[in-house]
Amino acid sequence: MAALLVLLVFLLCVIATVPIGISMVMGAAAPILLLDKGGSIAQMLNNTFSGANSTPILAVPLFILGGVIMAEGGISRRLFNFFAYFVGRLPGGLPCACILTCLFYGAISGSGPATTAAVGSMCIPFLVELGYDKRWSAGLVSVAGGLGVIIPPSIPFVLYSLATGVSTGELFLGGILPGILIGLLMMVYAVVHCVRSGENRDMIDAKMSELKDKGLWTLFKESFWALLCPVIVLGGIYSGFVTPTEAAVVSVVYAVVISVFAYKTVPLNKIPALLKDAVKTYGGLAFVLAFATAFGRVLSLTKATSAIEGFLLGSFHSPAGVLTALVLIFLLLGMVMDTGPAIVILAPVLLPAVAQLGVHEVHFGVILVCCLSIGLATPPFGLDLFVAGNLSNEQPMAVAKKALPFIAAFLIALVLITYIPWFSLALI
């Protein structure tokens, strides 16, 4: 009864559009106040403070801050020019360069909306200028921006690690091949679309001639510091030189150095304003993360976690069966729930059950993050849709229609990732 009450109150609050953090508070407090089960209010508060008092949790706001500074520094333009130099003259080459930029920028920002905003603000007007449909261009960026939460360093993977105790480094490695696979399938569709619909080759060739005139060496020098960022951050983690939390600090310092001193695109006096932006972005999530520990503890004390585990183990007897059901649930949740709260709530509850069915903890984390990443570009509340819509001055639903083929490519990749664990586990 107590377990059912926790989940029922939480779900009712979510349906009533109560903020996720408050919904968790009300769900956890309900059995304590109404049934005198699940511990006490004092214990709940102690668990909340212990959840916030964690060194690894510092990686989240620091990666956010590094991404904010990089976005302001105009890193995406340099990356796009570098990739466009190699593929721009091919059919569908410039849309593919946009996807490659999102793929690589995700290794800098760790955030889907940040990747969509940084790349979209440059790529959407550029593609429209060259004759590509505005809504199609916005749809491309809205879906490709989701790669920002899959390619490491990924904020959702950090959250999954905090919620479950799974190695952050292994999760980062697990996201590399799935991210590349998704990007490749999206590029295949982009090429097919451009071949079938046609492109303004005269305007494209003129733009490419401008890039060719600059020369590869000049473009490489301009993009070198941006290209080096993920090498430093991820190389530091996998060499054992720094922990993921320390790597987040390195990413901030590196972002300041290249944006303020190397590229000189961010005035030093603007750093306080960027700090404020990062705090605003992290503020709501910080409350959810702090209370996630208390919420999970109440779920455990009321045996809600055990009940969910028993249901899954009793209903499914194979990894493929349980993953099929969970993928459908995650895709639906991704449409109405933010990535961060969904991970800290779902991961610790579901992981014990799927692990007993033989699903690797890293593989499950990759599937969860991929599903929620698709949710960033699906209506009615896909955040990347709203970002791309604002950048293109189009309604989010109009962008969503053009995004559907890219989402279909993403789903094909998701099927391969779900049923072929090799993609998630090969590099571990």
C-alpha cells in the first residue's frame, strides 16, 4: 500500500504538471505523513542533504558551464568549416557537415539543447541561404542536437552514473559507437533526400570555393583548439590522469583559455554573465538531484523498488523482451519528461531487475539515454524542437514534421543498439 501511494502521488503530480522536484517531494512524503511508513521527515531531509553533498555531482554544473562558454565562443562555426571542407562538395555534403558538427560539438558541450542552439544558430541560416528548406534544416539540427547527450562527455551519462554507481568512464566509452552509428544513419538519409530533392549546386560550389581559397591549413589552425578539447578531456579520463569530475574542471578552464585568450571571442568581463547562465540552467536540476537520493530511499523502505523488480522479472524472461517494453516506455516518457529527472528516477529503480535478466549496466544506460535523446526532438515537449523552432522562426510542430525522417533514422539506430550490445560494450 505504501509503495503504491508513493508512485501514485508522484504520477498524479507529474500529470498535473507539478515540477518534477516537487512531485518527488510529495511522493516521498505521502507514505510518511499518511501511513507513518517510509522513515521520517527528518530522515528524508538528511537523505536530501547527503544526496547534494557529493563530489561527483560537481561534474554536472561544470560540464554545463564549459558548454556555455564554448557556445559563446563561436566554436561551432570553426568546426563546421573544417568538416565542410572535406564533404561540402558531395551530394548532401553540407547537411552532413552539420551532423558531423553536432556529433563533434556534443563532445564539447555534453548537452542536447546546447548543441542544438550552438550549431543551429549558425547552420540553419547558412543552409537556408544555400536554398535548403528552412523547416527541413531546423528539423535536421533538432534531431542531430540530440547527439550531444550521447557522445561523451555526456551530462546524462554523469547523472546515470550518480544514480546507479556505474563507472562514468565506461559509460562515456559506451556512448561513442552508438553516437557515431546514429550520426551515420542520419547522414545517409540526408544524402538520399538531397539527391532526390536536388540542391543549388551553383551556390554550394561558390561557398565551397571560398573555403577552398582559405586552404586546409588555415581551417585546421582555426579549428585546432576546438578539435583538441575532447581529446584533452577524454584522454585525461582514460589515461587515469584525472577523474570525470576533475575532467569537468579541466573543460571549464580549457573553455575559458581558448574562448578568451586563443580565439578572443569572449571578453573576460562577460564570464560572470556566463556563470549566471550556467547557474540558471543547473538550478532546477540541482534540486532534483539532491532529492533523488531521498526519493530512492523512500522507494526502498516502502518496497516499491522490490515490487517493480518482481513485476519485471515475473513478466519477462529474456533481455530482449524486457528491453522492448522498456524502450517503448522510455520513448513515451521522453516526449513529456526532461532527460535529467527521468534518468535519476528511472535508472536506480529499473537497473537491478534488468541486470538480473542479463542486461549489462552500461548497455542499459546507453539505451536509456538514446531513448530520452529522441524525446528531445519529439512533440509535444521536445526541448530541441523549441530551440530549433526559435532559431528558424518556425512553429515547433512544423519543424517536427520535417524532423520525422531524421527521427526514423535515429530509431533504426536505436533498434540496432538495443538488440546488439556490441555497439555499447565493444570499447569497454
